[in-house]
Amino acid sequence: MSLAETNGLRVLLIEDNVGDQTLVKEYLQDEFSKLSLDIVDTFKAAKTLLQTAIKPYKIILLDLRLPDIDYHSLLNEIISLSPRSPIIILTGQDDIHIAIEALTLGYTDYLLKDEITSEKLRKSIIYAFERKHIDRQLELSVKRYQELFQLNPQPIWVINDKTHEFLEINNAAIKKYGFSKDEFLNMKIHDIDATYKKENLERHLEDGEIRINDDLHEQQVKSGAKIHVKLYGNPIEYQGMDATLLMAIDVSETDSYIRKIEFQNQQLQDIAWEQSHLVREPLTRMMGIINRLEEKHLEHLDKECQYLLKNALSSAHEIDNVIRSIVQKASGKNK
């Protein structure tokens, strides 16, 4: 959030010292043209405001020394009551341990009261907005990654490059392979894919990033059934470890279709061979006999027999043409 966006700033000041209340209020009024400031002097009052507020405060300024709560409990309570608002601590004590504890919990800044000026407070508020904006962008980025990872319909894993252990698994992998997430996290890729080798993925390096393996992998699901997959992977760093983001595309059905088509093609070729050899050969002999009869004895036959002989020969030629056509189509030589 920029300085311009701090106009109309809604601030909650939690401070029990009246003098400090007045000073901080003046600093804020000097730096921000439009200011909505609520001031409370106890944790109880702050809790009520935070629990009943319709919108979160854009900034919370917190004194660590309040009369109704110790500072350690205060740190935990305030951050849990308002996790979305940047919180700046104002304190009179220069205690590095308290500062570290506060920043670890998610507080934005830690300012000593004796060193606060209007300019310093303004810079701290602007920094708080910018940090909160970056944190939110990071949260959104992580959320988008998780959605892309978990909602992807294809099985995806993160594999440790050194140990080949599963580091992360998406829901599709759990559903496809039948193992629970805990089971996967106690397994290695070789437990489902004995032939997996990371270097195989590196054979098809494109643009220095995308790694694709063209080879088929036979993998085993929990039931013991075998599936055939293609693996696609990217090198990544996962929690400080070299890893591979691996996607598996199940091509078992495609292979099944191909095998069926190949079987059907073989059947067609067998039919073509039968038509060409088992049917056409006796047909050819029959046509030869009819031709011989026509050449030698046609003139001695009466008209009805001549008519029948010619029709028999014509039908034989038609059958021969049909057989030729079937053979050509079955062998893929249809013209």
C-alpha cells in the first residue's frame, strides 16, 4: 500500500499512558490528512473493539505494558484477534528478546518510544503496509500453487533427487494409485516404478527447464494392477532440497485402444489372405472351367444353356471383383 492509500487511515492505538496517547495522536495527525483514530487503555477494551469491528483496522499501535495483562500473553492475544492488520509495537523498553519474540509472531515493527518522531512513525506505517501487501501476495501465490498442484486432474509428486523419496503428493495421485498421503511419504518412487531414473528425464531438456521423458513407464498401484504412464518433470527446489516435480499421464487406455486396433487390422489381413487364397483360387478354377466350356461346347448347347453359362461366368467375374476389392481394402491399398 502506498502513502496515497494511507489517506483515510483507520488506526487503533492501545496505550494506557495519557501523555503517550496525546503524542502519538499528534504525530499521526501531522503525517496523515484523513485519520480515524480509536484509543483504548486496556487489553479488555481492545479485545472488545477488535471482536466487534465490522472492518479490520488498517494499523494497530500497541504498547506492551498494559495494566490488565502481561506482555507475553498480550503478544499472543492481539495477533490472534487481528491477524490481518499490521501491528506496530510501541515500548519504553529496549529488550532484544521481546523484539525477536514479537517479530517471530508476526508483528510488523518494534519502536522505542524515546526515539519515535512523526517522520519515523510515518515510515514505519508505510513499511508495515508494504510488508503486509507482500505477505498477502505471497499467501496468494502459495494458495494458487497449492490449487494448481492439488486440483490438477493428473497425478503429481515432488521427488527428492538424492533419495527418490516422495516429498509431496496431490489428490489425483492418491486417488489413482490407492496409497494414502502418509503411505506415499514413507515410500520412494521405485516402490511404484522400478525403472525410474531421473537422468532419463534429462535426455529431452528444452529451454533449460522443461524435462520430458518420451519412454513409457510401467507402474504399479496399491491393488497390484499395472498401468502404463508417460512422465513429465521439472527441476525445482523444495524446502531447500533439490527435487523434481513429476507428473504422470496414464496412457493405459490409449495402449489398449492401439492393441485393439492392431488386433482388428490383423483380423482384416487374415480375412484378406483367406479371400485371396482360400476363396479366390477355387473361384479362378471355376472361371477357367466355364471359359473352357464356352470355348469348346457353347455352339452345341441350346439357347437356355448358353444363357445360363454366360450368366454363371458373369457372376463369377462379379464375385472376383468383390474379392479383389475386399483384399485391397483390408491391406490398405484401396484405390
